[in-house]
Amino acid sequence: MRPQHETLIERNPSETVVGGGGISPLGIIGGIIALVIAVLLILWLVNGGISSNGDAFSVDCRM
């Protein structure tokens, strides 16, 4: 007859912490900068953008 050996290993369940849902300060700052640039671009386009409204302009390039 063979002796039976039983080994019990008890492990504590590992804790899993899931981070998320928080907004990083860099994301907030980047969003504000993007919003300001978008508003300025829209205002520039509404006020004429690239067109000069028919006004003549000259560029003097003397050397």
C-alpha cells in the first residue's frame, strides 16, 4: 500500500484594480487648446478666410 500525500496550497485571490473614468489634466488642456483653435479658425473663415473681398494688395520685394 502506497501512502497518499495531499498538498494544499492556499492562495489569496489577487486584487485587480481597474483604473479609468478619470480625466487627465493633459486631456483637459489639450481639449481647451483644440477648442480655441477651432473657434479662431471658424471666425477667420466666416470673416472672409483667404479671399480679399476684391481689394487689391501689393507685395514689395526689393533687394
